[in-house]
Amino acid sequence: MQEFCAVVRNNRLFHLLPFFIYPVALTWAVQHDPFFWDTVQLASKHAHHFYENSLQWLPLPLEIDSGHPPVFGYYLALVWTFLGKSLPASHWAMLPFLILLVWLLYRLGFRLGGERWGFWLLPLVLLDPVMAGQSVLVSPDVVLACGFLLAVEGISGKNKVFTTLGILILCMISVRGMMTAGALAVWILLEGFMGAEFPGFKKNKLQIIRFLPAYLFHFGAKNYLPFLPGFAFAAWFLWWHKEATGWVGLHPGSPWAPTFVPAKGLELVRNLLVIGWRWLDFGRAAEWLMLGWLIWKFRRTIAIKSYGSKNFFTLLLLLICLIIFLSPSALLFKNVSAHRYFLPGFLALHLLVFHFLARQNVRHVRLFTALVLAMALGNLLIYPRGVAMGWDATLAHLPYHRLRAEAVAYLEEQDIDFQLVGSAFPNLNTGENLLLNGNYRRFADKDFSQNEYFFTSNVFNDVNEADYQVLDREWVLIKKWQQAGVWIEIYRRKR
């Protein structure tokens, strides 16, 4: 018996057990939470479309079609068909992907950090506010994260099956997933190119041009076969969508058209600053500081490629490719810079910092603990009133669901018609879309000249400080709910 216990204790999977329990416990805790933020459209509304059309693959209505493959919505509709349309069924549908996420982080952790430090990658990623915030939602970005890590694991371990599945998942989940797959294709091309040997190159660098066509053909035949199913699906979907709707990517009549207005002049500077802030927000600044400190401390040995195939330069190149592929849309358009849009880049940054830290002769436990704490504490950050915040990119939004339920119950007790109550995103959806409760009431759009009541929260980015000054001056606060920094207020127009 003692020998058996010793074998179990020395088994990696035994140590991994708490990390498998984590997604189960997390799903259990949030299984009754409503759809939130962009998941109302990308999960609930897409799934309703297919569920109500007997799972027929039909084009989405224009008002909910943002140009992405609606495969995730179809998957959710399929789950509803077999398990019933409910919030618990929707949340439990995410569990396979959350478990896959844990397993992939475990494999990558030991590949990049070795036997001693491999497990540290799991809390570093799982407690990242963007990853954690998405993990408690019915979110296609959790699937995207799985596809990305599966492709990276496949490429790192030269496993063509993993690579094929990872790229296919990326291309099926969203246009941003297709962009991520493109970044991975360029990554392995550049990585292979930098490691390739060209006869005569050292004598005459211009001679490399002679070898490029042959190199590209040979490299493509050898490495890009696993990319073909995913790229073929992407090409088919874009063609099908064009044939079915007459447009690809964006339509002038789309509800999201205002966010895709080209940025000009100072708007480009503003967008650049916003992108920079996204890479620093919610504790990630500490990760960049640690990376900078490690580079400075080990600057004399950093050029030595002694860490195997996934060395510092390889992961740095991956990060650069993702930044190049994921940033242009956020830079060139007015409002396309949500935290989750950069999730593959954030994951690549974690891999880079984790690998570099694990391979250096430093006080690993203290530094890993500090890094994980910085990520975890990022979930407690809440911006001042009126300042826009990525609420779907942090666990800080969780109290909102209970507070909203109490506020709605109060309005019902007071017999206040929802159409008299103005509100803002993400509170402008029916109960059916949010809670799957068959209730089709919704609040009115924010219009202070027409609303009799106003329902607001610090979770609402579309209510700014100027709006709150109007409310404080011309309206009466009749009820407030608050928990853990999240609050909801209901105002009545002064009579």
C-alpha cells in the first residue's frame, strides 16, 4: 500500500488533479449566471437562431451577424437540443474546453519549464484576468484559446494531428482565429528560415535569393499540410458567407459599422495608446517588468540557444507575429480593441516569460509566486466611475449578475414598466437572450429626454461621467445595490 501511495504521489497526473477540479468547481459556481457582454450575441443569439431553425445551417440575421463563422453558436444549439435550453447546460457545455485548456497548459508547462517548474504555467494562465473572465462565461474565446495552445503544442512537439486540430479550431471559431492561424503560419516559416542553412550564404548574402523558391516549396510541403484543413474551412466559409449575404467582413448596415469607422489623425495615436494599455492592464504590467528585468539580468547569456526547440527567441518571434497580426484592426478602426481580441498574444507572452524564468538561475518560487499573485490580483482592479473598463476580461464582473437580479426584482415589485426605464449595454437585451427564461421584455435605450427611470451600473461603459453629472443634477437616486466594488443604481426623473 505504501508503495502504491508513493507511486501516486510521484505521478504527474496526481499533482494535476487540483487543476482539473478547478474548471469543474468554476463551472458549478457560475452555472446559473446569465449571458454577459459579447457572449449575448456570439453565444445566446447565435444559438437561438440555429435552435429555432431545427439546427439548419442558415445565414444569421443581419442584426446579429458580425461576419464570424457561427460554429460556436451552432455547437451551443446542439447542446440545447440534447440537454435542454438552460443556463446550466450552456455553462457545462464549456467544461470540455476548460479541461482541454488545463491539459494543454500542463503539456506546454513541462515542455517549456521542465519537471520542476512545469506546473507553474497553469495558475499563471488560469488566473490571468482575461482568461479567467472568459472562463466563467459561455465564450467562444475559451475555444479560441484551446485552438491556439493546441496548435502551439502540436508545432512544438511536431505532432501534426494536434497542429491540424488546433488550426482548424482557430479558423472555425472566428475571423480573429483565422488571423491567429495566419500568425502561426508566418511564425513557423520565419523560425524555419532563420534556422535554415544556405550554401554560400556566409560569403555572399545576396545569393540567398537563389535558394528562396526552393526553400519555400520544400518548407511548405513539409510544414503546411496540417494548416490546409483549417485554411480550407476559412476559404469555404468566407465564400459561402459572400454568396449567402453579399458581403464579407463588414456590411455598411451592420450594427457594428460605427466601430469599424477608419481612425484618422489623433484617433490613431489614441488607438495606439489603448493597445499599449491593453498589454499592461489587469496586472500584466508586472509581467512586462519581470521580462525586462530577466532580459537585463541575463543579457550576456540570452543569445545562447541552449533551451531546446522552444527557446527564448522562438517564443519572442511568436509574440511578435501575433502582435503584428492582431494589432492592425485595433489601430486602424475606432473601437476594435477589447482585451479578448489580444488573448492569443497574452498567452504567448505568458509562455515566453514562464519559459525564460524557468530556465534561469534565479529564486523561482518567489518570482513565480509574485507573478501569479500579480495576475490574480488584477481581477480586483476596478476603474473609477465613468471610465470604460473591460468587464468581460476580469472576474470582477461576477457580482453584477446577482445585483442585476435584485434590481430587476425591485422594478417588478414597484410595477415599473421596463419601457419607461432607460439603460445601456450590456443591459439592453431580453430576459430570453440573457437568462433563457422566455421573457421578452427589455429596457429602453438611454435617452434622458424620454426615459422616466434610468438603470445604470459601473459595469456600463456607455454611461460616462458627463451622464452621471446629469443624473446627479436632474434625477433622484431611488435605489442602489453594491457588492465587491460593483454597483447598480436606479434613478427617477425629478418631478
